[in-house]
Amino acid sequence: MSAETTGSRDFSDFRLRVRGWRLGFRAWRGRRPFWAGLFTMAGGVPIMYFPYANMHLGNVTLAMSTTAGAGSLIIGVLLVTLGLTMWFHHVVRTFAGIAAILLALISLPIANIGGFVIGFLFSMFGGALAVAWVPAKPRRGDRPARTSGGHPDGSAPEGDTVPPAEQPTTAAYETTVDANGGRNSAG
């Protein structure tokens, strides 16, 4: 570092990087059911943890393991997987939400009352959020996505024409079928 530099540039670069990361994360989070996935994963953790946990009360150890420990582990792992699915493959959010709700309901009799109701409530809430979530409509100031025409509204620029190979023909939209007197070709 030379005598002319103050060192504040390093801090400002760091702040800019953190701000860019935060804004990028915010945009990523806004395009998917983030909170639904987080609640669903948070519900899966106590469901799979409590059947294998040991509590120590003084010199006495209470083992929480039950015969349903394997079922609890499977339900918990599936809930965590569904939460990650909501984050990274948000197209199937409705399926993942319904599956999370069903697994939360199944965890009540199988997994120590749904992870002592904590996992049950988080999973139910996360599944409900996933089912209810819809992608946001673009705001008024947002630019529309560019289409193949060259203009944002999809129209071709003046003087440009669509090549003849790309123009639709009437045969492509024809829907008539040869009925052959009502008989199919298999009979």
C-alpha cells in the first residue's frame, strides 16, 4: 500500500460485492417459493432428529428411539428433499407442496407426534405456502423479454420480412381427419 491510498477502497469494494450478492440473492429468492422451501426443510429436521436423540437428565439418559425411527428418518429426508425441490425446481411447487402436507400428516402417528408438533407445523405451513405461491407478474417499470421479432412488442422492424421458409402454411393448421366411414384402421 502506498502513502497516497487510504485503504477505504478495499472496504468499499467489499461493500459493493456484498450488496451485489445480496441483490442477486433477493432476485433469485423472488422467482421461487423460497419461504415455503425453508419452512418445509425446517419441518423435516425435527421429524428426523427426535427419534434418534437422547436426553440427559442428570445421570439418567432417556432414549427417544422408537420402532418407527426408520419411518421418521424417511419422512424427514423426504421433507428436506421437497424443500430443496421447491427452491431449485419451482415448476413442480404444487406437487411438492401437496406431498409436504401429506408427509406432515403422516408424521403425526409415525414420528413422535410429528416431531413434537414442531416439524408438523413447519411442514404444513411450508406445504401450504408452496401450493399458494405463484410467480410474480412483471412490474410496470420492468422491460418485457425480447421476442424473436427484434422489437420488445414482437413486431418486426420496418423493411424486414419473415423468410418464406418460416411463414406458416395452411396445411400446418389443418385438422381434418379421414374418418373412413367411422371405422378405424385397427378394425
